[in-house]
Amino acid sequence: MKSLISWIYGFALAIGGPGLFAIAFLDSSFISLPQINDILVVLMVTQHKAWMPYYALMATLGSIAGCYVIYYLAEKGGEAFLRRRVHAGHTERALALYRRHGALALMVPALLPPPAPFKLFVLMAGFAGVRPLRFVLAIGIARGARYLALGLLSLWYGDLALELMRTRGREVALWLAILLVVAAFAWWWLSRPRIQSPT
């Protein structure tokens, strides 16, 4: 397993942005490669700081493409596809979250590190009939924010950020996700229309 992970790192680093795209695509679709893409983003940004937006974009696009494959299969396969892959209780809970929270039910798991059941929510988005544009925007915003935050962390802290990701990657990703969710909620709260009281 270690040799495979070393090969993945070597492959991605050798081709740069397209490597990030490929690894993010695989991780978001058929193969689980937990946190490898996060570490690759940090590693590439620390080596080439000026390219940070490009690396964050390639990781985001790869994740969108990989998620869309699962979404498409669930949308076309419907209930039969889900029953072969997902426990019935999980299906009902995920559907209830979609009905109550809409796109947020997809965006929050997209921000969280493993073992958050992100692919379950991607499957459920296809089954629940979430519109393709809404699905792509939700994944793009959440994953884009995550990779951009990791890129900024790499710019500010350099090799220290890389060491933190290697040794305490899940904790770093979890705190980043919490900060992004809190920031998004604060932005929503501050930008919502105010009801003026009658004078």
C-alpha cells in the first residue's frame, strides 16, 4: 500500500495540475484516497506559491468531475442502484437531510475530512433529483473553498503547513471545515435582509 501511495505522489508531482485533477477525480468517484489530494495541494503550493489558484482550481475541477460520475450513475440507476450500495436506513436519513437543508446537505460533507460519508450524499443527490447545475455549484463552492483554504494555509505557513498535513491532516481539515462553515453562516447572517421596525 505504501508503494502505491508513493507512486501516486510521484505521478501527481511529476505532472502538476493535471495530476491533482486525476487524483481528485479518482478520490471523488471510484477509489477512496483519503487526504492524499489535500497533502498534494499543500505540497505543490509550498513548492510553487504563485501557482496556488491554479492548483486549487485543478483539485476542485477533478473533484467535481469525479462526483458527477457518481451523481449521474445514481440519477440513471435510481432506487435499484442505491439499494445495491447503500443501507436502507442511511438512504432515508440522507433523503431527510436533503429535504430539510437542500444544497447544504451536500456542501457540508464536501468540506469535511474522512470518515465523513461524502459519497453517500453525492449518491443521494442523484437519487433525489437535485438539478445538475445546482449539484455542480454546490460541489464547486464547497471543494473550491476547501482547496483554496489549504492553498492559503500553505502560502502563510509553508513547510509547517505540509508537516501539519502529514502528521495531523484530519484535524487540520476538520478545523478548516468548521471555520468555513462558521464563516459561511456569518456571511449569510450579516447579508440577510433586515426587517425595519415601524417608527
